[in-house]
Amino acid sequence: MWSEDIDYGELADDIAVEARLALQLSAEIHELEQRTTVALHQLDPHGIMTSVPGVAQINGAQILARLGDPNRFRSLAGARAFSGLVPSLNASGLNGHHGPPTKAGDAPLREALFMAANQARRIDPTLAARYHRLMARDGKHHNSALCHIAATLLTRTIACWRANTPYVIRDLDGTPLTTSQGRDIVTQRYTVSAELRRQRRTTRGRAGETRSREALRQPARPTTNLEPQPVDSP
């Protein structure tokens, strides 16, 4: 409640201090983004990372920094295992089933890929078709489906890096598409209904998405009879 006892001069001074701090932080963030962009261009002069749908300058720099030289992995399976996005395997005797991601790898890499996958599925029809199938047919939750898409996006990114060619968005028949064309096809063919999305979401709203990203940073809880996934030595 406002009061006649408020010292408006002192209040104005406090607001001015907070405003200066906010401007300083904004300037520092802008400078950091510029330095990050320059560093990414030096490591990736052909722009392969940023050609990947859902990956921009900052996200691309984070993925490349956490992944390191993609050529250091002997196989794409080893790179997926490094990210921790491969499913765990709960085995008992002759029976077994796949569980949630192992989350045994690099947490910031996993988070960056998860965020990129959520954008890429809206642009790339091949990823959108897989996301739609996981949600509509296989009964996966939104976050689980995105983890599958993130793992696929990682292997495709590394394949492009090794071939020194940019990522090309394609239709399911292999036809190259522009970003706009890909987005239109996804909207026309692979839209997940709002009702199904509500049923499949494990979290709600922006706060829920933030918790989902934070959960990817946490190591998975150990389970009994857990059979480790084969990992190629980096």
C-alpha cells in the first residue's frame, strides 16, 4: 500500500540503481553472445551446427562445446550414449524392458539437445512424423518422445559434421525442403491434437518445461539388474 511516509526521492534512487544494474547485465549478456558467435564461427566456419533445425548460434555453441570434436566417437551409438539419451534396460532373467534415458552422460549437452528437438520437430517432417508416431501410436509422453527426437537429432548432426555438409530438411520421400515448406508440411500432416497433448504431457506450462530441462541435468536413479549400454570410448 502506498503511504504518505514514502520518501519518493529515495525510491527513485533505488529504482535508478536497479535500472543501471539491469542495463549492465544486458550489455554483458550481449557481449557474451557476440563472443560466443565468433568462437562458434571459428570452430564451425561452414555453419553446419546452425544448419540443424532448432539449433541457433548460442544453442549450437553449447552443443559443440559439450560434445567436443564429433570425430572422436568411433560410432554414432557411442555419441548417443555419451549424451545419456539412450534408454536404460531393466533386465531380470530372460525378461527385460527399456526404461527412461540413462542420463549417464553430459547434462548440459542433453538439455541443449532436448530444447533443439522441441523446435526441430516443428520444422523437419521426418522428425515430426516420428514424434507423432511416438505420441499417437506408442503412447509416449511428450518429454519421452522429445528424448527420442533429441537422440536422432544428435546422430544426424554428427553425420553432417563428419561429411562436412549442412543439414538438409527433407520430406519423407527424400525431397529437399525449405524451412517454411517443412513447417507447412508438419502443420498439415503431423499436428498432435490438443487433447492428446494434454494427456501425454507429464508437466504443465513454462514452469513444467523448466522442470523437465532441470530433470535432464540430474543423474538417473540406480535401478536393480540394470544392464549398462555399450559405449564406445571417446
